[in-house]
Amino acid sequence: MASLKRLETEFPILDRDFQSFCALRGIFTVQDFLIHDLQSLVADAEQQTSSERFMQAINQVLCVIDGLHRPWSNGVELMEDAQKNKHVLSTGCEGMDFLLRGGLHKGQVTELAGPSSSGKTQFCLLTASTVAYKHMGGVIYLDTGNSFSAKRIAQFLNQISRPAFDEMQPIVLQKVMNSILCQSVFDIFSMFDVLHCLESKLKSQMCRGDNDEILIIIDSISSLITPILGSSGSQVGSWFSHYPFILVYIDIWDNSRTCFDGICYVSSEEVGP
């Protein structure tokens, strides 16, 4: 959480005198403030020569804390929020949708790991096809192993469109295919560059009022992480092989959530004995 010194720029009442008062009691951040005994802090503040100003500062910190947390909601409000804001995209596979409690959830990273040739890439391509066609959403496909296949996407689209059409009309096929953007990346640093550029672009789109569904597919993470881990990578199992990247990506996502929200799907190949 933010430090008291950082908050001073926005709330001048949290000046150096108040910061020094708090520092003597081991309080440097909002988190420190939360875990400190509030009654004891108030009692100490009342005995200071600047007691009135210190009490105002304490109340200001409490207001900041209240603003960081959503108010209590009843069951009806939670249900309405879930229906309006918790969007879910189908993957195109009923079994996977069932396991994922309806599909891919907005604002969450969904991760799939499995051994080689277990169908991870095919599932990625099916999901991209389903979202682009049924949900009319944009799909950003980050390909780390030259596994993306436009031909396979077209096959999935023809399967999805039946029985409405024996074969998808060319103009519809072209429109859906244009919704899927593929970017090849072959090292972790290129991946970070792409994600940062994507973050800026999505922020700009959302600020302009473009609220289209966005699905980001990364296929796959293991080929980027394994070279960094070296030979020791085979000893740590699949969890650690992709864990560092997931942490960084969630951090990027959370910092941007005030401007945009979307769905990320990550495919990882198991690395282990």
C-alpha cells in the first residue's frame, strides 16, 4: 500500500510532522496504519501539541482506507453486479466451459498446462475462433512457437457456423478472421515489450469508449521460460516454469484495470521429469 510520504502530495495534512509522529510508532505506510492499534494512536495524538492537526490527519488516512474498499453489498446487489459486470466467454468446448464455471471470466488469467501433443494449441485456436465469431470480440494471439494456423481457424469457424451454413460465407469468414490478430514472439523480453505496448493501446481504446471484448491468448509460456531456467527447469515442475511470468502479467493487468478490463488465456507445456 501507499506510503504516508507519497500521500502527502494529495493530502497536505499528512505533513512531515505527522509522518514523524507515525514513524516513531513504526507507521510508514497505509498498511502499517491498518495493523496498528488505532485507539492507542489516537490517545498518543491527543497528547501532542499539534493534537487537533494530528487528529485531522488520522481521519484523513481513515478516509483513504475507506476509499480503497468497496462498501458492503447484499445478495441482490451482488447478483446484479455479477449479471452486469462478470462477463464470461465460451471457449467453444462444453466440457472446458463446465470446468471453468461457464467459460473464460473477464479480468482473470485462465491457465492450461499439459504434456506435449495434448491439444493445448488446438484448444487455443478453437477458443479464438469461438470468441471472434460468437461474441464478436477481438482476439490477440501471441504465438511463441509458430503454432498458429489460419487454415485451422477457418476449419473451426466452419464447424461453429453449422447448421446455419454448410460453409461460412467468404465475407463473414473474412470479417471474423480480421478480428484475430497474431503476433509472433520468441523470447520473454519480446513478450514483455508486446504486453506493454498492448497495455497502452487498450488504455487508449477504452478512454475513447471502445468497450469491445478482448481475449489475449499466449501459446505458450513454457518455451519462453525454459531457456532462462536452463537445465534446472526440469526439476521444478510445470508450476514454477510459468509462475514468474504470470505474476508479472497480473501486475500489469491490475494496474490497468481502471481503464480497461479483458480476458487472458495462457497455455503452458508441462516441464518436469
